[in-house]
Amino acid sequence: MARSLVSLVERVAARAEQSPDRLAYTLLVDGGAQEAHLTFREADAQARVVAGYLQSRLAPGDRALLVYPTSLAFAGAFLGCLYAGVVAVPVPEPLVERFLVRIAGIAKASQARAILTTAELLPLLEKWATPYPDLKAPRWVATDALEPAWAGGWRPPKPAADTLAFLQFTSGSTGAPRGVMVTHGNLDANCAMLAEAAALSSDTNGVGWLPLFHDMGLLTQVVLPAYLGCRCTLLSPVAFLQRPLRWIKALARHGGYYTAAPDFAYALAARKATPEACAGLDLRGWRVAANAAEPVRPATLRAFAEAFAPYGFRPEAMRPGYGLAEATLIVSMSGLQPPVTLAVDAAAFEQNQVQLPAPGAPTRALTACGPTDLGDQEVAIVHPETRQPCAPNAVGEIWVRGANVAAGYWDQPEDTAATFQASLADSGAGPYLRTGDLGFIYDGQLYIAGRLKDLIIIDGGNHYPQDLEQTIEAAHPALRPNTAIAFSVDRDGQERLVVAVELPGHRQAADAVDPLAVAQAVRAALAAQHGLHLDDLVFIKPRTLPKTSSGKVQRRACRAAYLAQTLERW
């Protein structure tokens, strides 16, 4: 039976009336030195002001870019767009001028009629936007400077399940960014799935540092509090990266029940967890540590549990999951149990078969990302070429259908048809979302093998770059997680393996790492663990590896830069 839609507009407005002084959002300014708060009454009031202004200037369904730092103003602007019936388009905060290139591209693609930001950012953005025609036509608005009187003209919208709520432009980790069309029905369904998977309620507060323009940050840190009536405490990504333990300490200090972050964040926090830095931590109330958005490494699970167990962190709180913007966010999440890992036979896995290894045989360790039966969702493992369901224990493309699957890509009918309207060849069942991710279901759990387009095929064997990158980063103490990219190039009609790796520091520094030693370690590890010969190893400068704004490595962009000889060599 289809769920009846109670929109976020109705939910927030009702809470503003019933529990006006209940906190919705808390912002830790400068990483926690100061705090700012937004109650449900204040969130509703801000949304009405923004909505009243937008309704006087824009038509229902018009698009508005949201250009904000992590702030309470972002929450007011996002809710204001929903209150106005205007389609929100969150974009990255432009920390430097060159970020305007991406924002201008999104403004053009979405045909934005307005650009919303803060009074503090507005003069700088207008200056930086001068060279970009696509940023001149939209109306620029500092939402935190709007007069409260605008709320008087607000007219409550009546969104249906298929009414567009916002455009989530994908991060571009495997191609050009595209605007995923997320409807009010998608939001309702995915929030219900999140609440079901993590046992969330109005009493289960969140803490997060993820960028608010990103799907995981937006859903878990802005939308969920509006949906559930709980509170979320916000840190900026910069505050987290400067001092990763700020995140963990905020969870302890603010009664955080849930948080969400990619695997690298948990690995980074674990490395910083000294007894001195963690003195006084009490993590007994932390029950959900969602780990998704990139491969979940078994080594990270072990390291994090060991680092924070002395302070009350429970192993079962770590909740590996899988999701993507095209499914609004969540597809699966592990249950209330310690994370499950599976060792499979490496040779069979290279042939897309899942087999338990014989004693002494080489293995691959994979992390379970939970069952897939949330809400009305259905997940199928499908051969990407024949479109036939895969046999049990075979690796195939992950296909998804359900109320959480978005409506398609904005203004891209061909890509929408190819990605969102797939059907099974044997039964014609559909439509399914083709995720482009490879995986399998074993003992009721979803496992992620890699991305379809990133697959490296050498001498007839399938190699997932994530596996190779993990091996590379563990090969030498100088290397760190998320600093290697593996890809293949064609040389004389044969596919060859190439790796780009960031080395720390400067080549001429007195304490520079020995590149020869690192190269020998990387080549030996790839040969021993994967039976692969490395055709070329490129060392590049720190922080120059191509990544998306949310920190995902961009393998195709790195390959293109390698071929164009534009990588910044160490």
C-alpha cells in the first residue's frame, strides 16, 4: 500500500505550532567555540519569510541555487524553497574563486531563476561571478537579510508525491554532474527508510559535519530533523578536517544518537584517538554510525572500534550502508549487530563469482552493507549486458526500484531512460534504476564490489580499483587512505595498469620520503596480492589527486589527466 504523503512543509509547520521551542538545529561556530540555535518555531518563521519573497518573484517549479556555508541560514533557505514550491538546487560553498566554474555550470543546466546566499557572502560572490554570464541572469538574494514582513504574503503549497522538491547534482565521480530530480514522495519514502533502518525517532538527535549540499549531508543533517522532529548539531567540514576529534567530541557533548560519514572520516578519527585527546569522552549514547558513500574497509571498522571502545563505543553502532543520489540516499544499512565481513576466494571473485576460499587461498575481504528490504524497495542483481537476473552468488549490477528512486535526471531524457527505466530481459519487470555499481547478495546482505565503469580487466581477470587502491595505500607507511587511484590504459592493444599516488611533503625536503622504496613496496604488494604487473606508477603532489567536492576520487578524471600529461608530479 502506498504511503500517504505528509510533506516536510506540513511537518515543520505542525511542530512549530505544537513544540515551538524544541531545537531543530544547533550550529557549532568555529568548531564549537560558540553555538547558534534554531528552534522549530524559528525554522518555520525563516522558511515563511524566504517563501513569501520567492513566491512574489518566482513561479512554482522555478529553480533556485543555494550557495551557503554550513549554517542555520542554509536550513532556512532550503525549507523556504519547499515552503514556496520552488525547486532548491544546493551547490558547493565556493571556498575559492575557481569553484564558480562548477556553480555556473549548474546554474546553466538547471536554468536557475534565483541564487540564494548570505549577506556576508553576497558581495564576494557577485564579484567572483563577473566572468560568468550564467550567474548574471538569476536574481541574487541574501535570505538572512530579508524583512520579516515577507512572511505575510506566504501561501502554503500543496505538493503531491510527484512534485519536484530539489535537484541533487551528482558529484561527478564517474562523469559529468547531472541533476537528480528528487520529489516530495522520494523524500518521504527515504526518510521513512532511514528511520526504519536506524531506529530513529524524535528523541534520537544527530551530529554531522558533512557538506549540506551533498545528498548524505542534506538528508541526514537537514531533512531528517524536519521529518522526525529531532535535533541535529552541525559542524563545518573545515572544522572537522582541521581537528577530526571535534566530531567525536560533539557526539559525546550533545547527546548524539546518530551520525553519517564516509569511511575515510572514521579512519581519520581513529588515527587521532590518543588517550590524551579522548580523555573524558562518553560515547555510550552513540548508537548509529552510518558508514557509506565510499567502500567500507574492514580495516577501518576494526581500527575505529578498537580506538573508541574504551570510551563506550559499541561495535554494533558502526552501520555500513549503501546508497546513491539517484535513490534519494539510502538503499541499505546494516542492522543492530557488529559489522559483518566476508572473505571470498580472490581468483573466483575476479571472474565475478562469490565463493568461500579454500584454506590458504588468496582472499578478498568485503563488508556487508545490510539487507535491502527497507520500505517498498526491491533490489535485483542483474547481468549488465544481458539484463538477466544473476545466479545466486554471482556479481552483477545493482538495480533498484521503489518509492525512494528519483524521477530521473533534469532535462536529460535519454540518460533518464537509460538509467531509470531499465527492465529485466526475461520478465520485462521494471522500471528499475541501474545504479552502475556492482555487487551481490550473500546470506541476505548486500555487498558492494565496485563500479561498473571503473572495472579493470587485465589478462581476462576483473579487478576492482577499490581493492587495488586499498592494497597500494597499505603497502608503505608513508601512504594514507584516499590518496591513490588505479586505472587502466590501452598500450598496443592491451590493457595496462597505471597508478597515481600522492606522496606527502616536498621532494627536496630533508625528511622527504624515499620514492624508490615506496615504488618497490607498491609493485611488490600488487604482484603478491593481485598477481598484477604495474605498467606505470606516477607520484603526484599532496592534495592534487582529482576528487569530487565531497572527497570521492575521480578515476576517469585522473586517467584523462594522466593521458594529457597534466598530473602535478611530485
